[in-house]
Amino acid sequence: MKPLITVITSVLNGADCLEKSIQSVINQTAKKQIEYILIDGQSTDGTIDMIKKYEREISYWSSEADTGIYSAWNKGLKQAHGEWICFLGADDFFASPDTIETVIPFLEKAFPTYRVVYGKTQLISGLDDKIVATRGQPWAQIKKRFLQEMCIPHRSTFHHCLLFQDHGNFNSQLKISGDYDFLLRELKEKAAYFVDLPLVRARLGGISLNSNYMLQTAQERKIVRKSNQMSLKRKDYTLFLKVYTLGLLKQFLGRDFTVFLLDFYRQLLGKEKLWKYVSRKNP
């Protein structure tokens, strides 16, 4: 029997993007294998009307105040019955209508040896949905780096339900790194299973590349490492240096020129431009 997959989406004032995310779930070819949960944080922009428009296709939804994305995810987990659980952002959507149908055989093959299964995430421009980068590499290539930083595309990650029985839920005190904290509980000693396919498309412009948020990311990294009994490494201190350097560049050179320098540096390293996309949304 094929596993039931729970898709949990948290949203706050996402009326401008939520519909595409919802449609990508309810139009899956394997929709009978999906339990769909939407947790709203008391939106005031029409998000509730959007949810009600599709509520026949939604297994459970609620709207009440929360303390952040991980608080909302934990609420969703209380309602989840799936063998596998994924967390799809309100401005993310599955890469194709048969994504779930395609991934199910990989989940069946992976378990019980692997309890974390992940694929690739395609990052798209918020303006025209152009694919500008792809995230997700085989576990053998990133397992050492994962002990230093979050390098698994969480949007394209499927978590076996036993993970939450064994490790508890997300730390809702964290605002950015709760997903990394949770996965470390499993993967600092075990392995993840990689699916070499794009599973989700995600719009650039989120909080993870915002310079102000980078500082909080660095601060939370210390909390995460301590909670997982891991010592701080040189890379942790280097991150703080990068964040403060970025702040100085923006202060003295301005945002636009700083964005240009950052993307130029990425190109020197053989990487794709990203900052010019996220800077439109994150001043």
C-alpha cells in the first residue's frame, strides 16, 4: 500500500501567492495519497477567503495567532496522519503535477534505512518565474558540510513520521533555523536519501538571504549547535564576520552597489547571480 503523504503549509498574509501553491497540491495526480493541512497565522489580506475557496480540497485548516513558522508547523503536526510529511511554503509549489506520484517509489525504497528523503528545489524569480538556480546535491557530497550549515533544500524534503516520535517537534523559539535544528537531530549520525529530481519551485525573495536575517541566522546557529551538543567551528565565527561586513558595505556603498558586488563575487566563484532577485523584496 502506498504511503499517505501529509503536506503542511503555514501562511501569513499570503493571498498574492497562496493560490498557486494550493493548486499545485490539489491537482497532483496522486491526490488520493495526500493529506493537505493549512495553518494560517490570522491573516488580514484575503488569505482566509482564498483558503475557503478551496476548503473542500483541504483536509484541515485553522486560523489563529502563532509565534512563527515553526509554531505553525507544530500545530500542523498535531493534525497530521501521514507516514511521510513535507512542509511546502505558501509561495512555493510542486514542480509538476506528478511530483508526489514520482516520489512515492523513492520513499518506499528509502525506508526504513533512511527516514529523511530530499530532492532538488528550483529557485525562481518572483517577477517572471524564471528558474535562476537549483539547490540539492547527493548526500555523499554534502554530509560533512551539513554538520556546518543547512544545505538540504527543506522545501523538497520528506520526513518520516517516526522522526517526530523520536526527536520531538520543531523548536518554536527559533525563527529561521528550526528546520536545520530538527534535521540535525537525525542526520548528525545518520544519512539522508537523495532523489535527483526537482520536486519544488520556490520564489526568491524570502527571509533567508535578507542581510538583517543573516545576523539572526548566525545567532541562531549558536543555539542550534549547543542544543545538538556540537561545538562552534571557525565557519560559525566567519559567518558573523560576513554579516557585519555586509552591513558596513550597505551603509557606506548603498544597497544597489552592494548587491552588484555580491553578485559579482558570486560570479567569480562560478556561482549564479541571486542577490539581484532577493534584494527587490528585501531592502
